[in-house]
Amino acid sequence: MDLRRLIRNISSQWISLGAQLLISILMTPFMVLRLGDDGYGIVALISGLVGYSGILYFGLGAAVVKFVAEHHAREDYDELNVTCSTIFGVYLGFGALCFALALALLYPLPFVFHIPATHAADARIMLLMMGVGLLVQFPGSVYGGVLMGLERFDVMNKYNFVLLILRSAAVFTVLLARPTVVLVGAVTMASLVAEQALAYVYARRTLPGLHLSLARFERARLKRLFTFSAQSFLFTLSEKLINYTDEFVISQAYGPGAVTRYVIPLRLVDYARDALDKATLVLMPGVSATAARGDLAALQSIWRFGNKAIMCLVAPVALVFLLWGGHVLTLWLDVAHGRMGTPILFWLALAFIAQVAGRGIARPIFEGLGELTTPARITVAEGAANLVLSLVLVRAWGVEGVAFATFLPATVMGLVVMPWFVCKRLQTSYLKHLGNTFVRTLPPLVPCVGVLVAAERHGFHLHLVTLAATCLTVLFVYLFFAWWITFGSNDRRVILARLGRG
């Protein structure tokens, strides 16, 4: 695996995500202020409905990446075009289905989710615009998948970065002029369409031989594609159950205003999760090639090293959420949201650690192996348990109970069930995995706790600039100590050698 290319792709992913995080930090309080809790909750709710449309990808997005990588490596561009054209045809149908579902949900939407009558018309219009956006996004996403299969994540991130800036500026402008859910929906729809247009342009430019056409659609090829994608679909389904049902459960119980109280801390965790997801997504093409060679030792190395690396990024972020979560939320929004959001962020941060430990490296490995059946079932069980617990606890414990319902199954599946299965498949020790992933990554947290305690005594948590500087200091302190404690001398030599410095 080309470490320089890997670093280039991951760094471009994180730069883009960093910009998104910064803009969100600035925009979220502004949006809540201009739209109100109900208006912002409606935007989050409909965004969640749009997120659920990802179920209809049926895992074929992973199939695009996998087969493009394989066909490109063999320079078999006819097969590449036929495969992608077949998926394009399927996605065109799924996009039309999403649009039809949006139309069907227009009338009952306010009644199902207890949307106030004053916001009902706006919510319906936004949902309709999101249906149009999905109609374009589904078939257009094939071109984005081609870029990922070619390992050109940097290209994708360049145009997505530009779109992010333009979309944020447009949302700010329209909310300043006229704060309505409809205008936010219009900007979002335009952004979805523009993203697919740019994906088409850059995919054709990167791979001139790419020619997708419905005339190349092959029904017989669907069986092979769905055999792989059906397993990936189960993963996607469970992740939707975990990440997108909470808003619906809360809205059913308490209305869209309560959704805002939950979504704010969830956004913080989501940004950290997205950073890790983007990093592991970059691994898939290389892991697919490694799995195709049957190189078990290389897969063991990816599992061992990858878990340490990913936990070194998760641990300091989770520590800040656990110890300073209330300070972050208070400075970001206000004292009331900070007070309400702190216990929610606590449970979501713990769930985040467990989910990353269980699925972060496991998914790209098993997608590369084409063996997703059992790990997908494990993840589905987590999603189902999360949903059932949320429905039970939301009435008894309120919004915090929904957060706990995310934490509990994530801990069982992420720390025990999933890693045990991965270790068994890769013929490596589960106990060594625990030591490698947790025991060796915990000691560098000790000086980080000291940094946070000292900073709080000096009032650094009271101002946004000093709080942000403290968080960055925690990250750098952790990585410094992790370099010498978590990673052994052999790990350090390999990293430096692949970077061309050893």
C-alpha cells in the first residue's frame, strides 16, 4: 500500500472535514438563532430522512469502489464501463423511488412528526426539494464512486471544499435576509445537484475511457453485484438505525424542539466520526488488492497497526468531550444548551469510542475480503438493539435515555463481539488486540488530563480561542507521547521508511 498516497488522500479528507467543522461551529448557533429550535429541528429531521435514503444504495456504492479498483488495476475498461453502467441504471431507478416516497410523505409529514402548523408548509416544501436532490444524487454518485475506486479522494475533496464554502455562504445570506426552512432546503438541493455535476466532470477527466450508458446495462451482472453489495447493505442499514432513528424517536415523543437539544451534541460526535470514516474509506481499494492476493500477514498488520492509529486519534477527542463537553457546548451555543447537552454528549462520546474500536478497521478489511455476512449481522443486531432501547428509554429517561441507548449496544458489540470475530477470522489473538488497541493507547491520556485540569484552573475554558488552543494542545501532547509509548520501535521505523525518511 502506497503510504504517501494514503496520507495525501487522508489529509485531503481531513482538510475538507476541518473546514466543514469550522463552518459548522460558526453556522450552527446562527441557524438556531435565526430559525429557532423548532425550525432547526425540522432541518435536522428532514436531513435525517434524506440520510435514510442511503439504505437504497443497497451497498452498491462499495461495489463501485471495489470493482473499479480491480478493473482499473487490470486495465479492463470495458468491464469497468459495463459494471458502472449497470449500477447507474439501478441508481436511476432508486432516485426515482426516493422522489416518489417524498411525494407520498408530503401530506402526513407534519402529523407523523408533530411539526407545528406554522412550520408545516415549509417542512413539506423542503422535503419535496430534497426528493429532487436525491433524484439527481443517486445516479450521479456512481461518478464519485469511480473517483474513489481510482483512489482520487483528493480530487473529490477539492471540489467538495469549494461547494462547502459556496453552500455555507448561501445559507448565511438567505438566513440573514429571510430565515426560513424553505430557503435552507433550496440551497441544499442546489448543492446536491452541483456535487453530482462536478463528480461527472472530474471522473471523465481522470478516466477518459469512462463511458456510462443505459445501453450497457446488463441484467445478468446484477446477481454478481448484489451478492457482494447485499452484505455491505446490512452494514449500511444498521448504521442508519444507529445514527438516524434517534431524531425520529425523539420527535415522536417530544416534538422537533427536543430534536435540536439532541442533535447539537450529536453533531460534535458526528464530525469526529466522519473524520475517522473518511480515513478508513481511503483504505478500501488497497485492502481489496491485499485481500485478492490472499496476504493474511498483511491483513493482520493492517488490523493491528490500524487499530492503534485510529484509537490515537479517537482517544484525545473523546477525552475533551468527556471532561470539557459542557464547556464546548456552552461556548458554542449558550449555557442552557450546554447544560442540557452535557449528559447526552457524555454517553455519545463513550459510544463513539466503542463504535470506532469495533467497526473502524473491520469494515474495510471485510469489504476487501468480500466476507461481510457475519460482521454485517453483528452491526444489524447493534442497530436493532439501539432502536428498541431508544423507544423504551425515551419516555422513562427523556432525551438522555436515547443517548444511553446508543452507548450500551455499541459497547457490547464494539468492544467484545465484533473484534473477537475479526481476530478469529484473521487468526490473531483477541487478548493481544485488547492490549494493542486499549492498554497501549491509554497511558498518553494521563498528561492530557493534566493539560485540561491546568487549563481549567486558568480559565482557558471560558473563551473560544483559548478553549480551541487547549484542545489542539491536548491532541499534540497525546500524539507526542503516543509516538513513544503506543507505537513500538518497529512501527516507528516502518512509518519513517514509508515516508521516505528512514
